[in-house]
Amino acid sequence: MKTASKELQKLRSMAESSLNKTAELQQVLAQIEATLSRVEVQKVIEKKNNH
């Protein structure tokens, strides 16, 4: 029974780690998207100012 309990603990830890990595990945992707968006806005502003 202790073996099953240890295995469940191990699996839970792995699942939590996976969720944390997913959250971190989503945060990094959001930062990339925000940066790209700012670059696009800057390009539009520069084009508008050149005309």
C-alpha cells in the first residue's frame, strides 16, 4: 500500500510540474505576442508620421 501511495505522490508531483510549465509557457507566449503587437503599432505610427 505504501508503494501505491508513493507512486500517487510521484504522479501528482509530475502533474503539478507539468501544469506549472504550461502556465509559464502561456506567460512567455503572451509576452511574445505583446511585443509583436507593440512592434506592429510602432510601424503604423512611423508610417503615419512619414506621410
